[in-house]
Amino acid sequence: MMEEEDSYGFEQTLMYGRFTTTQLQKYAKEQGARLRREQQQRREEHLEGEDDFRSYDSSWLGPVKRFVERLRPCWSRLGSDWVFLLFLGIVMALISFVLDLAIDKCQTAHIWLFNLPSNTFLQYIVWTSFPLCLVTFSVGFTHLVSPHAIGSGIPEMKVILRGTVMKRYLSLRTLIAKVVGLLTALGSSIPIGKEGPFVHIASMVARSMGKFVASFKGIYTNESRNTEMLAAACAVGVSSCFGSPIGGVLFSIEVTATYFAVRNYWRGFFAAVCGALMFRLLAVFDQEEETVTALFKTNFRLDFPFDVEEFIAFASIGLFCGFGGALFVFTHRKLVDIQRTHKHTKVAKFLARNRFVYPAVVVFIIATITFPKGLGQFMAGELTQKQAIDELFINITWSEALDSDDQASLNVLKHWDGANTNIYVTLVIFIVLKFIMTAVSVTLPFPAGVFFPVFLIGAAFGRLVGEAMATWFPDGVNSGDTVSPVVPGGYAVVGAAAMSAAVTHTISTSVIVFELTGQITHILPVMIAVLIANAVAQWLQPSFYDSIIQIKRLPYLPDLTKTQVYNLLVADIMKTNLFYISFHSKYADLKELLDKSHHRSYPLVDSEDSMILLGSIQRPQLQSLLNQHMQKLYQSSSNAESEDALCARPETSDPPQLQSGDQSSNTQPAPVQLEVEAEITLKRQDSPLQKSSTGKSLLEKIPVPTRLHKLFGSGSALNEAEKTSDSPEKDGPTMDQQLQWEKELLQRPIDYSNCQIDPSPFQLVERTSLLKVHKLFALLNLSHAYVTTLGRLVGVVALKEVRQAIEGERFLDASHVDAEGEGRSGSFTSPRAQDTMLKRCPEPSVTSGESDPTL
């Protein structure tokens, strides 16, 4: 046994940390230098071999090929990151521009169809039917292609960048469903945004480029570089929506990262600048703009944009927007809670069976409310969201434009100053109805963002305060000897930034506003309002994206704000009833471990007595070990049976199954028969004896080796051979014999020579404080950590335990766990029934450390 242990490089010792840091550094440098020399040598040998067999290409592609060959060293020096980020920005700009163009065409078609009939009832039918069809298509297409495309995408990207694996969430199918679903949903003119979905789209484009483009394969296979590119893609998603590279980078950092690596800063800025520049250049090429300019360009006066006394109004806007943002998040959570609480009612069951009914009803009500000849005439119902932002930001005082002869001002006022109302009532109705419709719309099952609708609500509230200030102070606020009129458009800019900041809990919305308007005249009012709104909203509710994470039960790590949990130690919250594998375990223990648990990795210990932690092994590695062991022995047994059957067969008699179909006088058995006889034992599994047996064999899960009968015989001969092999004249092992043979195979010790073992999993000691654990989990994006004492494994702490300790849900004292009383089976302890840590996560598409301590 000692020789076998030495072959794995393992030494039986209780010394923990026997090598110094200097020795490890020296060893790492030597190994790195050796690997670099070997790689350089292999590269030189490869180039020499190509030079020996290279031929001159006389075609017209020859010079191009030779030019590309000469550029290869430059490509390697330049690095693929720059090129990858450049292409990512260009692709996202193209997607954003084409999507905006298609959405604009859909909304224009909606208005055109509305104006076709002269009958009011027919206009109402057209106005409601058009968005109804688009939303129904969006819901059905998203559900059929990929349900992962539903929603914003920013909460899930925050979880993914934190290290959680979400299967198929960044797949190509999800990308198609997200783009098409978002196009049809936004084309219906319901109050949703596209910034959140575009963050998800950019991440999927980055993943697809790294996965399917051969030149970027290294980015996809390297987990660290892949995460860095996803972080840059989030910035591109924001910048390609509004053409705001600086605000896009800062916004993506705020909403997707707790700790941000500064080395990724240049990647985000480079990709965001490429995307924003290409997005605005496409508008110039399409003759929408004369030059590269801001998306919602304003022309506020620069010499005296506001008075000092107006800071009180700006601060009030921030205060009310803070309460409004918290109320919006609270309303959204309550709507989701109502749907989940009443899911067992008859109405809820009916809606669950007919997934198109609820979205259709909601969209029909929204379309009815915005009908231009109905309630829509009191809330500018015929304006799109972009048109509404343009009119709210315009540098015109609406209350004074009533008496002017300016046609542009009158065209704006006809949407906000109805016959039976005024601009103030219209703005109040607009704010209230948009607030409710947006909160309901983002709960529908299709791709939808929230940033732009709340941005519009804040702009309307700011415009309302600005128009009121202009009415109360028609000559302007007195500031010394200078009197300047109030600019309501500036209030709208402040309100838009404050409301969106309150909902998302970000400061970068102020930068986005400056890049959207192209002016920074109101930088101080915007910053003051944003800070106040953030302070109020964070005090009352989590951000909209954190709220969705909690609603979907995704793994997250809350902020450590309660000082009473600072004194908690790892020993107070760790789990001591563990699943683990030992160095001397058998395959039977491994099979039982995999059957009884579903974790993604398991600790490897020396033995059950010493519990010295040697490393950790991923679950796929253990499954591969077990499958390879059984497959190898099965193949050797099949070959032995085939040889025995060949030797026992009479050489002079013809095969009975070929006598009726083949009149050949050949006395040797056909090759197809030899191939089939090697699988006779598996054909016995379909026998009535096996069907009546309650035991399951592991061999049933092992795939049968590929048959070569197509190369040696026809399918009819194969069927005849199978019939003969199933005949009662051919004796084979019974089910009991097969199970006994499998049991003997599983009693062999595990061979770890072909298994990848992580020799340095993250470890903590029992006396580590919760404050330090929280910082380590947030900074290193950990999902779990093993707790050791002098190298002995004593417990495990997962993201779920840290979160529950911070939120004060429950505290599990390690002294209450009787580890000795837990019965051991094989090489792992059996879990307690009440231990919720070992349960699977309720989201089937998410594998996370919240429910899995050994993720």
C-alpha cells in the first residue's frame, strides 16, 4: 500500500505547511521557466516543419496568405483582447441600431394604422390589436425558444459574474429569443426599457464570439479572461443603448460588481467607446443626425443656468424621487408576491395553463388607457417614450408658451395641454399611470428593462416641479441684483437622473444624463438630487436588481450592516455534517456518495480517522472515474466472452442464422456474428427476468461501444444475429450473477491517477470572524470555503450560511452538532434530515453556492 501511495506523491504526515514561501516561489519560477522553454521549442519545431513542406501558392490568394502569415507575430504581440473588444463594440452597436430602427418602424406603423380609419371604434380596435399581437408573439417566441430570455438580465449577470453557473443562460438560443422578444415587446409601445436586456445581449454576444470564433477560443476556455470579457460586455450593453461610454462603464460596475478589478477598467472603456462611437456613426450614415451628437441634445443657457435658491427645489426633487423609487421597488415586489400567494386559486391555475391570457389582458388595458381619443388625451398617449423625453427636456416654458405664436411650442403643448385639462393635471396623470403601468409591465414573461421607463417618470416629475416654479416665480428667483427666469427643462433632467438613481441605487446615472443631453450645466443640482435620492431609497428598499435576485432566490451576498454579527465566528455558522471522499475509499463508496448528494465538488481527505484535507475534486471528475472503471472492466469481460465463444463454436457448421438468408458455402462465421456475440450479455437485460427484478445495475448506465456492423455486414444479418443470441440455447449470466460481478468490481480501491485534484481549496480556521469571511467571499467571489484545524477538515461554510448569519435568519452553533453521533457509511457522513444546506436550489437552471456548500 505504501508503494501505491508514493506513486501518487502523497506522504503520510501530519505536518501542515512544510514548505516556506521562498521555496514555493523558487519552485514556481523554475517550473514556469521550464514550461516556457518547452513551449518555445515546440513552436520552433512546428515552424521548421512548415518551412520544409511549404509550397509556393501562385494563385491570386497567395499574396494575401503570405501577408497574413507575416502579421501573425504582430497579432500575438497585440493580443486578441483588443480585437475581441473592438468587434464586440461594433457588433453591439449594429444590433442596437438595427433594433432601434425596427422598433421605430413598428411604432410608426402603429400610428399610421391608427390614423387610417375615420371611425373612432375602428381606431380603438386597431390601437389595441396591434400591441396585442406583438406582445403575444413575444411571449410565445420567448417561451418556445428560451425562457431564460425573460426579464431584465442584469440581476442574472450580477450572479454570473460573482461565480455562479447558470446553465444555458448565455447560449445562442437565449440570444435569439432575447433579441426577437425585445424587438416585438418594445415595438408594441408598452412602458418597458432595453438597457437591462442589452446588458444580457452583450454578454451573450461576447460568450458566443469566444465560443464559436476560432481566433478567440482562448478567451472562452480561460475562465478568468472569460469573466473579464463578460464584465466589459456589460459596459458595452449600456453604452450602445444611449451612446454614453463613460456612464455605461460606471453603471455596469455599480449594478454588476461588489469589488471591481482595476485591471479590467481599460477593457470596459475601450469596448464602450467603440460601441458608442459606432452607434452614433450609424445614425449619421442613416442621415438621422448631421454629426456625432448627444441622443437627447439640450440647449440650456450656459451663463446663468440656475439660481442658488433653486437648490432647495432640486433637493426636494431628490427627496421625493427617493421615496418614489423605493415605492416602485415595493410595488413590483408586492405584485410578484400576490401572483405567488394566490397561485393555487382557480384563476391562477387557469392563467398558468393559458400563458397568453395574462399578458394579453395587461397589454389590452394599457392600450385602452393610452388610446389617444380616450384617457390617452390626458397623458400624451400617442407619444413614444423617446418623443416624450424630447418634449420634457425641451428648453421651453410650457406655461408661457400658451400665449406665444411659436409653432414648435404649440406643437409640443397640444400633447400636454388638452381641451379639458392643463399641463399640471396632464403631468400628474402621466406620472401616476406610467408608474403603475411600468410596475405591471416588467412582471410580464418577456424581455423587459426598467431603466428608461423610470427615467421618463422622473423627467415628468421634474418637469412638473419646474413648471410650478416658473408659475410661482414668473420673473425668476431673485439672486442679488441678477434675476434669471426658471428653466423647467433643467428640472426635468434632474428628476430623470434622481428617479433612475433611486430605483437602481447608482450614482452613475448622473454621468449618463450628462452624456445623453450633451451639457453639464446642471452638474451640481443633478449630483445633489441623485445623492439624496440614493440615501432615501437605500434606507427603505433594496435596488430593483437586488430585489429581483431575492425574488428569484438567486445566490447573493448582502451587505454587512448589523454590528451585532461582527462577533460571530466561523465555528458558529459552519456545517459539520459533510459529504467527503477519502484517499482509501472504494468505488462502492464513490457510487453511494454520488447517489446521495448532488454537490459540484467534494473534499478529499487522507482517511476517516485523521481527516487531513488533501484537496477537492469536482463531481464530473468523480463520475468520470466511476464510469471509466466500469467501462474498462466491461470491455475486458466482453472481449474475454467473445474469445471463449469463438473457440467453442464448431468450425465445420454454418451459422444457422445465415443459412436461410445466404446460400454461400463459406464455412467460417460471418464477421457480423463475432461483433454481436460480444454484446450478448447486455442483450439479456431486456429479458423478462430482468424486468421483474427490482435491482438496478450500474452497467445499464454505461454506453455500449459503437458497433462496426455497417462495415462488415447488413442490418438484416445483425437482426438475425441478435435473435440467435437471445435464443435459450445460448447460456448467459443471470441478473443475480451480473449484480454480484458488479459488486465485486465496486469493492476495488479508487485510482486517482487520472483525476484532476485541486490541491489548494480555499480554507478558513474556526476562529475567523464573520466580518473577514464576508470580505473574502465578496472580494474573491467564493461560493464555499472549508474549515480546517491544523490541516484537519472540521466543517464547511457556504454562501447560504454567510447570508443567513448576516440577515439574522438563524445561527447554527457547531457545538450543537454531534459529529460522533452521525452514522458513517462508506467514506462520508450521512446528512441530518433538517439540514437545508444539502438541498438543491429551487431554480433548476442555477447551480449555486446558496444551496450547495461544495459548489
